[in-house]
Amino acid sequence: MDVSTCLKSLLLAIRQYRNNRSALNASQLQKHIEDVSGLKCGGVLFSGQVLPSECLSGLMEVAGDPNASHALTGSIISLLAQFASDGEAKEALHSSYNFTSTLAAIIHCNRTTPEEPLVLQCLNVLQRLTYNVRTLPCASHIHELISFLMQHVQSSNDDIVKACLGLMANLCRHDISVHLSMNSYNNVKAFYRALINFLGHNCLTVVVFALSILSSLTLNEEVGQKLFNAKNIHQTFQLIFNITVNGDGTLTRNYAVDLLVDLLKNPKIADYLTKYKHLSVCLSEVLGLLHSKDPDTASKVMELLVSLCSVPVLRKLVCETVLRPPAPRLQPGTRKCVQARGSEPSLALVHWVTSPLDGPEQCYMQALSLLAELFEEAIDSSLCSSAQSFVELLLQEVLVLLQSPDSTEGDQLLKKHCLRAGRVISLTLSLLCGDDALRMLVSQRLSPEVCVSQVELLLSYNQDLSGSTCTTSNYQYKTYDQRMVTPLSLALTSNCREHVQVALRILFEAAPLPDFPSVILGDSIAANNAYRQRVGELSIRSSSASEDVSFVGKSFPIMHAEPSGSAYQSIDSLIEKLQNGAKLQEKVKDVHMSEIIDVYEQKLSALACKESRLQDLLEAKALALSQADRLIAQYRCQRAQAEAEARKLASLLKDTERKKEDLQTELNDHLLEVERLKSDSQQLLEHNGRLQAVADQHQELKGTYNQLLSRYDKSEGMLKELQAAHISLTQQAEGLRKTNEGLKLQQERTLAELAEKEQQIKGLKTDVLEKERIITGLQNNLRRQEEQIHEMEENISILRKELNKTEQARKDTSIKASSLELQKSQLEAKLEKMEEELSKHTQMIAMIHSLSSSKLKGDATANLSL
């Protein structure tokens, strides 16, 4: 089944699934997607035609549907991921079909389950899709994507961490809007700490990602100055060179080279690199990678060398390292010498310059850029003599590249040939001719016919879009050729300063020539400006890279104004004159034959001139028609994109309405909660009144307690007096026992005293009985106080239960609840003090009982002794 049939089946399956999102339609759509994945249809799928554009728009819509199954979404992403590394397809996915926003939306929908394989697949595809591509700040879900990346860089899953860091390194590079968005998050300091911790990770890829992010965010700030200061930068250089030379993969090497390229844009760091003591050794090892068979590795190494050449001191060092070994002179017809000297980096450069067109375009273009930098440094320097032998070798190799390619190879290879041939001619004519010896060498190798044929090829290739069939055999080269209008107008409106300067020089030389198409050139420039304005309004393509290359390629978007009204008038006048000629032929039937022949010869000559002019006008009309066809195709593509955007906006509107309904429900719930809180507040106020009554009762109990305390103080004084009396009696008893024998001699004299003592003892007994009655009363009072305290404890326990019940309510009324809590704590403290004082009273009463019992025993002993 051919590609067109597969795409029609795919579009039909997409429409069926869109109308009925059943499992059967989903499986059928997934099967058609797998069929398309098995075909090499990248050129057709991104050709800008209506059918592929509708298929891609439908796939984007299905992939962005949050209700679609993960298997279906994953199959769509797998299909489109095949083209994430191709230049034109990658640009179309990024700019025209908003694939970046779609993947970001998928990640946002599955943000709660980051361990899903679909999330990791989206992160990996986004990393490839955003590499060396600036993301538009207006793209949807970009801020949510940045938040997701900042949140999950510290995940426990190493694959998630690596994918998040790689994608963040792409987004942060040369994008101020992303920097501002990341710095606006609250956890940015923790994020910076996590990045700094990643610098000690055991995976070099993670280390390079972290360094890239830190350099993009903090290179010109205080944190970056501390991180990339003179002490640390040499370790960074060593790490980058080690990864570049001994990296564990192309991905790590690419990011390491990009990091060094970005760091070299800082003058201070570029100066640090010039003072790096191991630079010569590292540079030799890096140049050794040019002999790698991997074109991607060689291309990235040459990009690094071109970046090093932006620093004058480093460019001189690179030039000396590459051109100092004298290259051997290659004899015509022999190619063995290149293989014998394969260890030289200059010969490796020649190899990559002459690499096949079907290989990576960036490889031979970077090699030509590096050669331009090296020869610019070598001219008018001591290395010029060493460069002559290498230039001779280079010319013999690159002049083969200027041969016209086979027309059957296809438009893509023809475009690549034109790009490389233009750079080769620019290198040989503009740069190498700056030295007399090199100019002589170029003039011997490069003939004017070759240059003219290449210009003819470029113009013919450009003119193919308008149906021209001009060939080299019948074409005389002139700068005012109609085919120069398109590239000249594009160069004059380009964003590249060099293109504008070259176009102005051509215009300065060609404008004085006769029949210069100034009107057509002006119309073309106006059309290009209108197209630029339209593109800016629609925000379809903001990159100027495709525009700068378009004047030598076939895929550039171009607009021209329709032929003016004077052209149509000229055509009508010619037709009218032809009709007048026919009428004239009828009138001169009777004229002499020779006169008739003269008349017709004059008419034929005039008609020949008019025919040539008419042919020019028809060619201009054909050019305008072909450009109109392209505009129609672009309009259809834009309409399909607009419909896709409209469908996305409709889905967003539905989501917004659904969220609005959810928020309305939440609002009603909150209003009910407010009413309930009001009722709870009223209940709390009533309960507060009850607690105030309890507090008043507590004050009354406090007064009663103070009275009991004063009575207790009085009892304590009496107890002290009784203790003193008991001590004195004890002393007297001791004296009596000692004087017992003396009292026997004075028995009669002491009888009266004993009688008095008996009287005193009787009085003391009565006092003791009175004290016992008082103590009994105090004990009764103490029991009553204990009962009151028990009742108060029960009340307090009840109050505690009530306070526990109202604890949640007191949080809402914190001021009043805090005062109640304070009163409660005071009550508890006072109750504890009362319990302590009561325990002291109990101990004192027990002591009084013990003293009373001991006194009674002492009196009995005295009586017995007496």
C-alpha cells in the first residue's frame, strides 16, 4: 500500500474515532498509525499538502485528548518521534503543529503519576524536539511543564531525573522568559541547591545537564560568578574536555560542547580558557575526534572549534594546531596520499567537506565554516606558507564538488548541492583570494566558466518554481536576469547582515544596466514584507534561519504581487493589433505583391518584438500563478492549523465550564459551612456565659477557702503554744525524776506542792479535753472541705469534658477560648495548691494526735512514778 492510500485510511480512522471514541475505533486508529510508522513517509508527511496536514492535525488532537488511552497516545508519539531529529520535520512539529504544547499538556494531565511510561516517553521526545530550538513563551502548558520539571528533578527514578534535567537544559538555553518563570517560583533556592548537589553525581550526563542549567540561569549573576570563578573554572574545563573526548555517548558530548560554547560567550570565561595550562593537549585530543566515522560526533567537534575561533587567541592556537604540519602535495589523479596522512586534522576536514550529500548537512557545512575561520587567520600570518600546500589539496578536492549533479537525484539533494556549492565558491573567491599567492593558486584551479555554471545552476534551481526551462547552452549571464529577482528580494529583506550587504552590492552593480526589472523587484520586496507581516500576526514561524536559507532552496515561502494592470493592457493591445493586421490584410488584396511582402515583413518583425515582450509577461504571469498555488497550499495548511487550534480552544472552553461548575459547587458548600460556623459561634457565646457563671462560683469558693485558711492559721498558733507547753512539762518530769531521792527526804514539805501539782494536772487535763474537742471540730471541717473539694473536682472534670468538646470551636474563637483556657489553668493551679495545703493540714493534725497521745502517756508514767 502506497503512502497516499495509508494517509487517506489514517485520516478516515481519525474522523471515525473523533465521531465515536470507542475501543474498536481506537484499536483501528492505532493499527493505521502503526502502518504509517512502517513507511518512510517523512518527506510526504511534512510536505505541507492538505492530506498530510489534516492527518497531522488530527493526530495532534487525539494525542492531546486527556480521555484517550495511553496506548493510543503512545503510538502517536512514537510515530512523530521518528521525525523529532530531522531539521524540517522538527521545525514543522514545533512551530506549525504545536507538538511541544501537546506533549506538555499530556505531561500536565499525568502530573500526579510521573512514573507512568507515557510521561517518560513525552519527556524524552520533548528533549529531542526542543534541542537547539527556542520555545515560544506563549505556548500552552509551558509554565506548568517548568513547574513539573522543577518538582521532579529530585525524583528517585534516575530516568525521570535525567529526562527532566535534559529538557530543562534545552528550555533554559537562550530563553529569558523561561529564566524569569523559573526564578518566580518559591522553591527556586531549593532547586539551585539540588542542581549544585548534582555536580557530584556519578553519571556524567547528569553533571553536564546540571552545569548547563546553572550556566544558563546564573552565569551573569552572583551565584554563577562564584560557581564559575577562577578557582573552579579549570575543573569545569577539564570535565568538559574529558566528556568531549571520552564521553559515554553522543548525547553527553553534544551537551558538553554546547556548554563550552555558551561559556565562551562570556569574555571573562574566554580569558580563563586562554590561560588554561592543558589547553593545547585537550585541543589535540579534540582534533583527533575529527577522524571518527560518526558524522554527528565530527559535526559537534567542528562546532566547538568554530566557537573557539570566536576568541582571537584561541583561533590562532586552533589554526596553528591544524595547519602547522605541512600537508603533502597531492599529484593529479592520486588519492592515496590522503589516506597516508589520515592522522592530520586538516585532511580529516577535507574528508568531511567532501562527504556525500545524502549524509548530515550540518557536517560538511560546519567543516566549511571552520575552514573559513582557519584561512582568515592564516592569511597575512606566518602560517600562510604552510597553508598553501593544504589549499592546493583542498582546491583539487572541493572543485569536484562544483560539478553539476544528476537531475534525477531529487530536489532535496539538489538543494544540498546548491548550499554546499555556494559556500565553496564563497570560500574560494572571497577568502582565499585575500593573499596574492593563494589568489594565483585559485585562478589556476578555478575557471570563470565553473563559477558561471554554478550561478546558472542556482538561478535555474530557483527558477524551477516558476516553470522556467532556461539552460546553460542558450543563456548569456547578466545580473539583471529575471531569475535574480527572487533571491535578490529575499536577500534584501533578510535578517542576515551579510546577505543584505551582498544583495546591495549586486543591486549597485546591476541597477545602471538597461532593462533592470526594478518594478518586479519592488513588487517582490513588498510581497516578502507582506508575508513577513502575515507570519508575525499568525505567529506561525518566528525563526529567521529558514528565511536566510530560502533564497538558495526550493522550500522557501515566497510571495509576489500579481502583474500590474499595464501588463494586462499590453496583452489586450497586442491582441487588438493582431486583429488590425488581419483587417489590413483584407484591405490590401489588390496591392502589388512586393508591397504586400514589405508590409508583412514589417508586421512580422513588429510582432516578433511584441511576442518576446509577451513571452516575458507570460513568464511573469506563470511565476505569479505558481506562487499563488503555493500561497493557496499555505493557506490550506494554516486553515487546518487554525481548525486544530479552534478544536483545542473548544476543548479548553469545555474544561473551563466544567471547572466553573465545580467551583460553583464548592462555593455553595463554603456558604453552607459559613452558616454552620455562625450557629457554632452563637453556641460558643452561650457556653461562654455558662463558663462565666462557673467562674463566679469559683470566686465564692475562693472566699470560703480564704476563711478556712485564716482559721487554719489560728489553729497553727495554738498548736505551737501546746508544743511549747509539752516541752516544758517534759523538762519538769525529767527534773522530778532526778530529784526523786531528794524529795523523799523532803516528802512532807512537798506534799502541799504535790497537791497543787495535782490541781494543775487536772486543769491541764481539762484543757487537753477541750483541745481534743477543738481538733475533732477541725477534723469535721476538714472532711467537709474534702467533700467540697471532691465536688469541685467532679465539676472540674465535667468542665474539662465540655472544654474538650468545644476545643475545635475555640480554635475559631481563639481570643475568648484562650482566656477560658487561662482561667482553667489558674483553677487547676489553685486546686493543686489547695490539695497541697490540705495534705499539710492532714499531716499537722496527725502530728497533733501523736503529740497528744505521747503527752497522755507521759502523765500516766509520772503518776505511776509518784
